[in-house]
Amino acid sequence: MQWGTTLRNAWLDLIETTIGTSMKIRMLTGDMPANCAAAETGTLICEITCPSSYFDPASGGIMAKSGSWSGTAVATGVIGYARFLNNAGSVVHSQAVVSQAISLTTSSSTAANSITLNFTDTAGVDVGAAVRGTGIQPGTTVLAITPTTVTISIASTAGVSSGARITFGDTSGDTFLNVVEITSIGQPIVVDEFSIIAPGA
């Protein structure tokens, strides 16, 4: 079944209305519990308190994070999942598997059938990493890196526009972090990008 954009946007905007202001995010080790009502498992690595308003208004059936979502580690370990709660921490409204990936924004366009992506800085990108984004073909990986360019394994047949967000790494999770292996207490943990796409497009 397909739903109109107005209705999809309204569904998304209900998420922040229902959770309330200053949502909390708890990052934990191990496997995600069976459902949101199940008891929390694993070691708590970090708890983030989001800004009072933490999502932009939905547009085009997509809702993206607003403001800074960041915290510091209170324990070490590998983050496996995240739980999204009301500010009091009394209700779990959502949970998600976390995997390691980095998102960068292109600094200039890539012509059709090219294999070179352009960025102001490619720090954090690894050779062999999976590549995902608008204009990127399925199965594309990183072949080579310079300080400002990434060479990809499959040419972008349609090209990639300037300002496009490209993700590198393990995109198998429901959400991504630049680093999931936390090695020291006090280590900063930042959610750079987070968006929700309403079903029924």
C-alpha cells in the first residue's frame, strides 16, 4: 500500500510529539532485546540527552535529527544497540542495531560514469569499505583514498551531486556511529546523522 507524502510526514512528526522533549538515547553492548518492552541487556556505554527539540519537521516522507546528539562514555566495550526513551528514562519507545560507518558530504559533483568522489576531508574512510548514497551503485566499495578524494569500485552511472551525503562502512545496522569500539571512559560519542523514512512511499 502506498501513502501520500502529507500523511507520511504527519506520522513522522508524531514521533517527537509522543516521546516528548529531550529524548534520551542509551548506547549498550551486546544484542538488542527482543522488543522495546523487554529488559535492557548488556553494559551501558553512554547515555545521550538530546536537545529539547531533536528532529526537524518531516519533509518528503523523511525526518532528520536536529541539533547535537552527543555524550561521553561511562564504560568501555563495543556498542551493539541503542534504545530511545522519554526524558525520564521510564519508557523505551524504540531500539536499533548499531553498526560502524562514517558519512561525508561531497565537496563537488561527480560526473556520470566516474569513479571519483570529492570531499574536503576523507579522514575515517578505509579501503575496502562499502559505499552507499544517492548515485552509488549497489555493491560499491572503496578502491583508493587521497586526503580529498575516494575512488570507488563501480562507476556512478548517474553521477553524484555536490553536497550529497555518502556513507562508508558497515551499513547493516539500523543506525550508524563513526566508532563503536569504545576504549576509554570519557571518550566522546557523537551521532552525526540520524533520519527516519516513513513507510508507504
